[in-house]
Amino acid sequence: MTTTHDELAGVVDLFGALTRSELTAALGELAFKQGQDVDESALRSAIEAAVGTYALVEYETNEGGDDSVEPLIVVGPTAFATLPPNAEDLPHILDFERRTIDRERLAAQVSQRLTSEAEAAVEAGDTERAAELLDVSYDLEAWATVDASGVRSRLEPVLPQD
């Protein structure tokens, strides 16, 4: 089964937020409905790739730092959530609760992640990742009430000048 990052976001958006295992199960059900084979390893890789591009983001629900609590996956700032074929039936098939999250807390978590990844890209001299993160910074500001200008000022010096 192949899905785009936007389609993964569309599946997540149906439920508000899902754990990784719930999203993998939903994608497996969707593949079955589409008459496709399910490769759970490929599904997990697709989820990780979408998280890497900020199409999906993690939402830490535990305030006390309990590592046993699995973070939720939610639609991220770079996604244009799109439903893949047959996905509209998933909420009727799967017994997953519809979740709501604290958007301000999510925005703070994503902003912190972006800042950390920007610092790592700058330290490593990774201009390709720095350019990607620069784009994410603009998407983040449109997605949430976040000022990412500090991240951009950190990234811009390592980017090639036109």
C-alpha cells in the first residue's frame, strides 16, 4: 500500500489523533479495503517519514515524563490532509476514540522540536536539512500561533546565498 504524507494526515484527521499502533492498524484496514497487501514495516516507515517532514507530528500527552505513555500522532504543519480512497469508512470500522488535544501545548512541542532540529542542522552544516526546516518554520507560523523568526535567523546563515 502506498500513501502520501497528506493521505496519512487525512487518516489521522478522521480521529483527531492516533497512537502509532492505531495508525498502523487503520492503514492496514485501509489497505485491506483497497484490496492491497499490508506490509506493516512499510507502513511504519511511511509514518516515520511523514513525522520527519512535519506532515505528522508527535504530541506528548504525559506531563510527568512517563516514558511508558505512547505519544499521539497528529496532523502537522506541512500537511494538506487528504482522504485516501475508502478512508471515510474507517471511523465506522475501527473502535478508536475521537481525540482532541491542547493545540497550544502541541504548538509549543512542535516549536521546540523545530528549534532543536535547526540547531542540529546548523552544527552539522547540513544545508539541505536547514533549507527544509526553514520552509517548515513558515508552515509552523501559519499552522499555529508561534513565532519562528528565531529559528529562521539561526538557519539562514548556513544556507547558500542566491
